[in-house]
Amino acid sequence: MNFLDKLEPYLETEDTILQTFLVEALQDYPFVPEEWTVRLIKEALSSREKEVNILTRIYKHRLNDEAVKLLIKGAKSAHPRNLSLYVNLLDSVRPKEAMKYRQELAPFFDENKWSFYKTLEDGGEEAVWEQYGELLARLETEERFSQEVYNQAKMTVEVLVEKGWMDDLEIAAVLNQDLNEDYFSFAGILIFHVIGLMNQTKYIPLLANLLLRDEDLLVEAVSDTLIKFQSKEVIQAVVPYLEDPDCLVFGTSILGNSKIPEAEAELVKLLSTMEDYDDKGLAIEGICIQLSDKQYPEMDDYLMDGGSDLLVDIDVLAYGYYTLMSKEHPQLNNWKKNALQLQDESLQIPVEESEKIKVGRNDPCPCNSGKKYKKCCGI
């Protein structure tokens, strides 16, 4: 039974902690079936607890026609403090679906957004490239980073690749320029999305080496692309860099989200060499989201200890994994109790208020997930 087969029976579970574990396990996995996303959005619309738990964790999922209709429905009836959950997801709607539902989406998008969509749908090669250049210029010159503009640039890149207007020569040209600079430009960061879209596996060694860079947005883009390959070549390339503590957050995420035996084996090997408590939590998270049927004493011992981990939500992770895999553990009820308490506390903080909290990338996330900001809402 593969990864998705193990999760499928629990998509509509009434156990909100188990469902949180499930959507976290799917959060960075690149091949979530579109029909699953539809089912999860329906779940989100069914209760406030599920609304927050699910909608904050499916932002990387592909939205099909039915998903867009459901999100529009949810946005129209959402409590004002949770409206941004829907608007943030609708911001990633592709041009075809957006133009189809222009009337329904009008309250959420301004005219500039519609102009952007029209260019992607009807514009020729020159017009789309010109729009891409304008988006890159905004990203480089505006004082504050705009996730909306970045998302639009990613969407534009997808159109350029889909229509054959961007090729390997463009990848090489951008890389040759940025690899000689102290920091990557936004064009350089987005080229890694192109590498993933074009399945250019020859760049795997370079991508793994870039995990050492102290540029969060770059490393996130690199990580997403390496996960997309789902290959043992990626695991072989990434493992040597896990000796560097600064590579552990994204490195273990790559291994955990690469659903192949080689990735699980390396995570187990890594766990056996670790001494730091938080570092062990990262390795165990990777093993758990592999949905491994095997028993690992080191993992059981760590979870039995019941300590606090700023990098991983241990209670959700442990309860979700042991419950979903039908494994017994004496701490199961305690994990669920702790997770429910944290969930209740986090629901008391309106989404728009948590977004105003100033927080560092390595600080605990203000949404109370228990993770570092850069591994949670800061992505």
C-alpha cells in the first residue's frame, strides 16, 4: 500500500487532530490528487476547526474547477476574521478558472488582477514575457516582499513553460548570471520552479548544493523542486548536506516528502546519529510522514519522553501517525489531549491578527502550530 492509499480513508475523518496530521503530511507533497483537494475543502466548509486546520495547509495544492467554486462559496459566507483564508487560496487560481468565474471572483480581485489574467490567457509571447519582466521588477524594487506578486510571477512562468516560450537556454543563462552573485535575484529563484516544471534532473547536484545558502525563499524553491523529482538521485545528493545544521529543516523535509524507500532509510540512519532533541524531531517528522510500517525504537523513545519541540508539533505528529497506522502507544490519549488544547487556543487568535504579529523566520510561529515560522506560516 503506497503513501496516498494509506491516507485516503481518513480524508473526511471527524477526528480533527488526525485530519491535521493528514493535511500536514500532504502539505509539501507535489502530487496530491485534485479530487482530494476538493474533498478537503468540503471538509473545511463543514466546521470552524476544520476550516482553519485545512485551509492554512493546502496552499500548494492545485485547484480545479470544483475547488474554485467551493472556495468562492466559502469566501461569501466566511466570518470576516477568516475571510483571508479563502482569499489567499483564491489568489492562486489559474487564469482559465479565474476568467470562467470572473463575476463571482470580482469582489476579491481588483482590475490589475484581471488585466494580469487576460494577458496570460490571450496575450502572445512578447506580452507574457513583458508582464513577467514587470513582475520581476516589482519584486526587486518594492520595499516589502509581496506574496501575491511572487505567486503571479510563478503563474506566469508556468504559462511560459507550458507554451514552449521558455527553454533550457533560458535556465542556463539565468543560472550563469546569479551563481556569480552574492544573492539570487527573483528571476534566479523562480528559475528553480522552471527546472521542476521541465523535469530537468541534471540540475539535482546544483540544487542540493544550494541548500547551504542563507536565502530562505531560494532554499524553499530549491526544496520544492527537489521534492517534485521523487527520486533516489535527489536523496543521494541531499544526504551529504545534512551534516550542516542549517540544512536540516529543509533537508529532512525533502527526505520526508520523497516517498521512496531510500529516503526513509536515510532518515532512520540520520536519527541514529543525532543528539540534539529538536534535530531528532525533524528526522522523526520525516519518518512519520513517510507513513512507515516499520517499528523504530529510537522514535518510540523520543516520543515517550514527551518534551517540547519548537520545530515540530510533536503531539499532532505522534497522535496522527500512531492512530493512522493503527499502532498502540501508552501516550496516545495524552497526545490527543495536548493537541486539542493547543488547537482550541490557536482558534482564539483571529487569522488577520496573527498575520500582524512581527516574528523572525526562526521564531515559533504565531499561529501556535509549534513549528518555527519559516517551516509554517512564513513559507
